[in-house]
Amino acid sequence: MTDDIMTIREMCNAFEVTPRTLRFYESKELLFPVREGQKRLFTRRDRARLKLILRGKKFGFSLEEIRQLLDLYDMGDQQQTQLERTYEVARERLDDLVSQRDALNEAIAELTEQLKWGEDMLTSLRAPRSAAE
């Protein structure tokens, strides 16, 4: 295949995804491969979109959020609207992730404290008791 067109197998190898994943994104109208009979041929635009889809998923964006951001590409304003909206959504997602991390850190500290208490209790229960007790 040329640099402009890739088969489904080449896409799978390049992006470490399955054919099923590519077909799923196609069914959700996130990718638009050219069809030659049963064959799907992916363009540079599809590759760029897939890269953004995978990055968005990694950061926890929903497929609907990703679709909306990708659809802003064709606004005709040199992607300014797309970049502005992507920045807003990414900023919100970062705030959510930081909040989740803080909650996890708090839960980890609490559980660590409880484990220490449990360890101390077990140690005291295992200690030999004197006859006077």
C-alpha cells in the first residue's frame, strides 16, 4: 500500500488495535474508510482520526465527546473552534482526574492506617500471655 492508503491489517499493526475495533469505530461514524468491495482502505485522515480517538480514550473521553471534537475539524476556521473546545474538554477531564487521584490517595492512606491497626492487633493477640492475666 502507499503512504496515503492503508489496509485494515496495516492499520491494526500500526495502531495495535483489532479489526473489530476499526469496524466498531466505522460503525460509530468516527472513521470513514474507502470501500473497494469487501476491502476497507484507510486514508491519512482516517489515521489522524484514529490517533486522536485512541488518545481521547486513553484520557477517558467518551466516544460522543471524541466525535463532537472531531466534527469541529471542518468548521473552516483553521481548527480554532476545535482547538478551543478540545482545550476546554481536556481541562475539565484533567480536573476530574486530579480529583479522582486525590480521592484514591485518601482511600490508600485510610486503608494503610487500618492495615497497621490490624497488624498491631494481631501482634498483640499472638503475644504469649503471662499466668497473671
